[in-house]
Amino acid sequence: MTLRKKIILFSSVFMLLVIAISHTAIYFLFYRTASNGEIDQLQIQADALVEAIGENNSLSEEAMGELLKGYLPANGIIRIINETENDVLPVQARSQRYTDLGVNYTTSETSRIVQDDSESHFAIIEKPIIWQNGDIVTVHIANELVYLDETIGSLTYVLFFSSAVLLIPTIIASVVLSRFLLTPIQKLKDTMRRNIHNKNWQKIDIESRFKDENWEKSDVKKRNKDEIYEMEITFNEMIDSLKENFEKQEAFVSNASHELKTPIQIIKSYAQLIERQGKKRPELLDESVGAIDSEADRMQKLVEQLLLLAKHKNENKKQEINIREVVEQVIQTFQKAYPDREIQFDAKASDYKTFGNIDQIKQIPYILIENALKYSEEAILIKMRIDTDTGKIEIQFKDDGEGIAMEEQEKIFDRFYRVDRARNRETGGTGLGLAIAKEIIEIHGGEITVESEVGQGSAFTWTLLK
């Protein structure tokens, strides 16, 4: 069953139940009120009859019959029965069929509504009185509720008609509502299908244009910002995000393929050179083995960094870290590896504790110090402080290298982007280091910025939460 049919069916059935319950309540409330009114009216007549019988208890049977006729209801019957349920006086009735109504001898007053075989309703009052001979008899007075039956019948027709009048607009409204709700959903579904088959990253046209009365201008009529509008906005944002990620993925795969293709080709060329001339020219072996080893190292580093990028997205185990100790450990590692290079560390005494994944955090100073060592010849300065305004930890890595042009600074954090490809080839760079550093920093809620001028060196500032 389609969603449109479900909406129509649910709203129609729900409205039908509401109508049935409310109309049933109206019916029984009206019937009870009207029947109680009839009972009260007949009760007055019965009280008057009993009073008249008591005042004229010595009348003859014929005179008493005439008395009963004076109190006979318009559509009813009066009977007086003894303990054996036999009539004490002749029955007074407007119609012979009223004599078929059941009577009960009773010594207490009763009142009720009954229905005969023809489904006509009667109000019945039964009252005990003391008869001329001293016996207790029962006065039975009943009246057919003709007008009540007619009114109830009319009410039934009115309720059925009003049910139809209410139900039909409900069905129409549910159809309109389902169309209103499902049209944008259908449009969303069609757009998703086109994106799946055509891969054109099509978005939903949220704003509809209409022509005004002058026909010369067109305006934009914006829909109400309801949940469907928000859904369409979210869908368009998702399409933009998917498109951006897909393009980045394509660029990533293309760049990775390109980066791997070059060392593979070099290794293959040197291997073919050894095969062709290695036996005749032994001096080529050292050159070829060195080149193959160098390119293999570069491939290994590239693959490790690619795996590192994927690994960062899956690892999110955090613990308390003293970031100063982490930076000092990385500095000591580089000073042992590069004893001829100077790395200055300036950090005021303070609490540099934060939360994060220590294996990921260590990668950041490692990447930034390694870049500084590659692209500068002088000492590297690392400053660490806590911003008194924000309470955040700021770590700055400053070198005196060639610097980065303004138009290049926004791109250096992209994967595989290198400012100087020729020089990066010599230094063994892959263009992934800063991308990895930025990704780790953003995972931990921090940010990284760069300040640089060509010929004046660069300063990378890493800001992280305490």
C-alpha cells in the first residue's frame, strides 16, 4: 500500500471513528433526555390520577371508569390490577394494541421505558394504591412516545447525513494533504534516482518562480519553512557534501595513482637497465640499487601516510594528555636524528593538559617539525602558551625558510598539494603531511593556521582545547 493510500485510509477511518463515537453519544444523550422528560410528564399525570382515585374512592364502577377516561393519555392506556394481575376495572385504552403491553403487580412505585413488538416506545408508570375493599392494587398508566420516536428517527437521519457531510470533506482534505506532503517527497525520490543513474549531482529546486500581474518582472515566491522545506534544504546540503567528497575522492585517487606511478616506473626502468646492461657494466648496479631503494622508501612512506589518513577516521580513543611532554618527546627524537640542527623550545610554566588520542596527537608536532627541517636551514623555534582570553593552548612552529605565497597558503593543507613540486621531489615529500595534521587537529576540535611571507619563513599555529 502506498503512503498516499495509507494517509487517506488512516484519516478517513480515524474521522469515521470520531464521528461514530460523537454521534452515538449525541443520540443516546438526546434519547435519555427526551425519555426522561416523557417519564416526568407521565409521572405528573399518574400522580393526578392516583389523587383523583383517592378522593373518589366510593364511586361506582361505571363512574370510576369515566374518571379514568378523563386522565387517559393521548396515546396510552390505564389499567388497575389486583394481586392476581386481573383487571379491577375495565381497561381504558386509546388503541386495542396497547392492551398487549405487559403489566406487573407491584407494591412499590416504578417507572420505565419499554418497546413493543412493533418497536414503538412506551413510557410506563406503576403506582400502588388502596382500593375500595381495602386491597392494595396497582395503577398501570402507559403512553406511546409517538413524537419521541419520530424525533429519534429524524435525528438518526440527520446524524447519518452529517456523517457523510463530514466524512466526504475529510477524504478530500486527506487527498489534498497527501498530495501536498508527497509531491516534494516524490520530487526528492525522482531527484535521487536521477543522481544514482546519471551521477549529475542534481539538487531540488526549492524556490518556485511565478510571474506577477505586470508580466514584466518575475519574483521568487518562497515556501513556508516547514519540515519538508528543511528536508529539501538538508538534501541539497547532502548533495553538495557528497559532490565535494566525491570530487576529493577522485582527486585523491588520481593523485595517489600518479604519486605511486612515478616511483614504480623508475623502479621498473632501473630493473630493466640492470637486466640489459648490469652484467656488462657493474658500475650501474650501485646506481640502480640506490635509486630503487630510494623510490621504494618513498613508496613505503606514501602508503603509510595513506593508511594513516584512513586510520584517523576510525580511531577515537581519548585520554588525558600533557601536550608539553608530547612536544618535548618529539623534539628529542628529531634532535637525535638531526644533531646538527637546532630546535628551540619556549614554554612558560603552566598546565598544558588536554584530552585526545595520544598516537594521533604525536603525529602533529612530528609533521610540523619535519616540514620545518625540510624547508629551512636555520634554527626552528617552537613556542607554547595558553591564551588568557580563550583558555586554549597555542603552539607555534616557526622556521626561516623560503616562505609560502599568499595564494598558496589555503591550498597547502589539501592532500598531495605541494608548493614546489620539483623541490618536494628532492626532499621526498608526498603532499600528505599537512593534510594529515589538519585532519587530526579538526578531529580533536582544534584548528591550524599559517602565517608566511615569501623569503621570510613560515609560522604554523596549532590551537587546541584544554
